[in-house]
Amino acid sequence: MIEKVKVSVIVPVKNEEKNLAQCLDSLRDFDDVVVVDSGSTDRTGEIAAEYGRQLVQFVWDGKFPKKRNWALRNIEFKHPWVLFLDADERMTAAFAAELLRSLPRTAHNGFWIFYDNWFMGRMLRFGDAMRKLAMVRLGCGEYERVSEDGWSGLDMEIHEHLVVEGSVGVLRARLEHSDRRNLSSYYSKHNEYSSWEANRFLALQGREELKGRQRLKYGLLRCWLFPYIYFMVAYIFKGGFLDGRSGYYFAMSKMFYFMQIQAKVKELTAGYCDN
């Protein structure tokens, strides 16, 4: 009998029929998986039911908390650890095995997680590695609270960071990130994200809320050369060119994303439009 991993998994979704089945299929060794939906109009709910997973609906009122924090506060979990796994992410056997080995004896209250990223049909082995703080011991952390004052249409914490009380470790085994939607969807999503980032950048001017990597990123965004510097570091110095055309287009896409944020900040401060 395969040992179940004593971690509760939250899968936040909205219209994820193209990704959700593979995500849930990778979680067969986990006995507590909760799909938190935002009123999907596709087969997302049916897929969750087909896999026998709990489906919870979340309706955002435009205020705190958003989806991930709401789930932490309102869902009764079976296990003391919670992992946030997006629908376009996949559990791996190596990652599950590391959880079984590490969690029973760890003193940490949270973990950084690295990802093998698939882009345009190829796993990217070089360039800027994807990582995020996406696992927390229950009661030891929440996502940061951002005062959005009505300018955000995103009902889930996307770029808000998980703030953990106590020490944070790093899990060496990797998950997989593989979005089965097309590039039009990818760029549309990042257009929304860049608008959020631009508004937040302006909202935090002169404030001390940012720490660590956030402070560094928002500081670098003040420099108009930053997108080009990012491309050079990720594509040249970190070997993104070794991933062929996929590596090139990924680095270019990230460069353009940072350019979008800068341009939207300029637009908002200069008043080029009424939006």
C-alpha cells in the first residue's frame, strides 16, 4: 500500500478544464485535495467531481481576504501542512518522496519550492529558475495583505507573497509547471498581471512594506534598462540560449512583461488615458 502524503493541497481555479485533470491525476498519493473555484463556466467542476475531490466555491467581494487567504481561514484541512498548487502545476514522485522524508522532522514553518518549467513544448533547463514560497504550516502564515482600493480585478493572490512566521526552508525536488493553454492565453494573463503590478508599484511609493526580493524587483523597475538587463542575465549568463527557441521566446516574454509594467506606470503617472 502506497503511503499517503500528510499534506493538504489547495488548487485554486477558474476555467481550468485544460489543465486541471493532469494536476489532479498527479495528486493520487494525497488524500486531502481541495479545489477552490471562482465560478468556472467550463468543465472545471465536473473534472474535480470525476477525481472525487472536494470543490469549494469562492466569491470575492473586492476586499480582503482574496482566494488563497480565504481558503486558509475557512477550510477545515486534514493535515498540518498546506501546499498551494496551481492547476497548471504538477506533483512529481521526487517531490512527494521528499515531503515524506522531510516534514516529520522539520523545524521550518514554510518552504520555498522550485519548478521545472515547460514552455512552447519544451522543458526549460536553463535561464531564470521559477520558484515561490507556496507551502506553509497551518496557523504560521498568510499571504500579505495589499490595499488595492478597487483597482484590482484579480480575486486571487498572484504576486502577493506568503509571509511565514518562523524559519523557512527549501525543498530541492521540483514540481512541474506546464500550462496547456496557448500563448494567446499566456499573454492575456500577463497583461492583467502587469496592470496589477503597475498599480501596486505606484501605491507603494515611499512606503516600507517591501522586503527582500520584492524591494529589489521594484527598485530595479525604476531603471528603464532593467528589462534588457534581465534578458541578458537570464538568456546569456544563466544559459537560457541553451534551451533553443523556447528559451529565447521565454526570456523575451519576461523582458516584455517588465517593459509592460514600466510603460503602464508611465501611463498612469502621466495621465495618457482615463482608465
